[in-house]
Amino acid sequence: MRVSRLVSWVLRTLWSWARRHADVRSGSRAARRFAAYGPGTSIAFPPATVFGERWIALGAHTLLGADITLTAGMVPGQELGAAGPLIRIGDGCTIGRGSHVVAHRSIELGDDVFTGPYVYITDQNHVYTDVDVPVGRQWPADDPVRIGDGTWIGANAVVLPGVRLGRNCVVAAATVVRPGEYPDHSVVAGIPGRVVRRYDPEAGWVPPLRGGESAGGDGDDTAGPLDRGNIAPPEV
């Protein structure tokens, strides 16, 4: 029993030490495998899956949480032949723990993009064109993703291929953002995601913020701004 407690204590101590010191920091051997790895940037320990570092560029002072998946290409060691990075994450970003950024063509996050935990961002999806072939065996389709500066993406949101979010957008938790253009200062919520609030330079927030409410709200769109025709859906 005493041996078991000792082993448990040693393992907890080692794990605690690793979490403090085993992150991938700028200037380290692991960081040099990336296309770019800005000063002050780190990937927390432990990561989940990271490969294709030659095609991943991280800006300065960007933090990626533990258990993150960050992949360029389909499998480790794949020779992509791309002219530049497939994943670009700007300066001052924070990507929440357990999130996935999965690129096969192009995913770009601007500066100061923040996400909650377990966000999934991808530029590739399965197709089901041929009804005689299993979906998982059909060649997937790619469409670049662009997330503008200053955008916040809530926990468990999914950003699908072909999404182009403007600057300072808000994506509510658990939203599935479908392909299309979303203007600057849009608030997107729901499954599928739709613009439930936007900022107009002359009118302010449309519909107006309620007392004590943040611009992102709580993802509740019961006011039904789209149903009233106040806000247009994204262009697809």
C-alpha cells in the first residue's frame, strides 16, 4: 500500500513538472520544426496530435492550450508541395484546450483571435456524391477558411470549410458555422449558425443590446432577428 502511494505521488509530481516545463516554447528544437514560431508563443503540454509543422506558421505571443490538435495534411510525413503554410495563426491569439485546427488547403486566423475549449476548425469535409461508394472512401472537398482579427469563438463551436469571418466577430458556444461570408462585427449563433446580431456604424447594434448584455449574448436568438428580416444570412 505504501509503495502504491509512493508511486502515485511520484507520477503526480512528474506530471505536474511536465505540465510546467514540457510546453513547446519559442527557440526550442520542437519549435524550429515549424514554418514560423514567433517569440513568446507556446503550445501547452500535453498536445494531442501535431504534424506537418513545416506548413504551420504561428505568430508572436500566441498560446495554444493542452490537448490541442494542429495538423497540416492527411498523415504525418506527407509531402504537401505547398508554396507556403497551410495553417497561419496570427499574433496574440489564444486557442483553447482540446481544440482542433485541421488543414488540407488553407486556414488563416488573424491577430488576437481567441477560442474557448474544444473548438473544431477545418477546411476539408467528406462528400457523398457517389451513392455507391462509402462516404469515408470518397475524396473529400477543400475550401479555405479565414477568421478575421479580434474574433472570439465560443466553446465546442465548429467552423466548416469555406467560412470567412470578418473582424471582431463573435461565434456563440456550440455553433456550427456554415460556409459563407460573415461581415465584421457579426454575432453568429445556432445550428446551423446564422447572424443574430450585427453592428451598424450609424444604428449601433442591430438588434440593440439588452440591459447588462454583452455583444455576444448567451447565444439565445429567441428575438428572431432573421425571422423579422432585420439581418441577412451569410452569402454562400
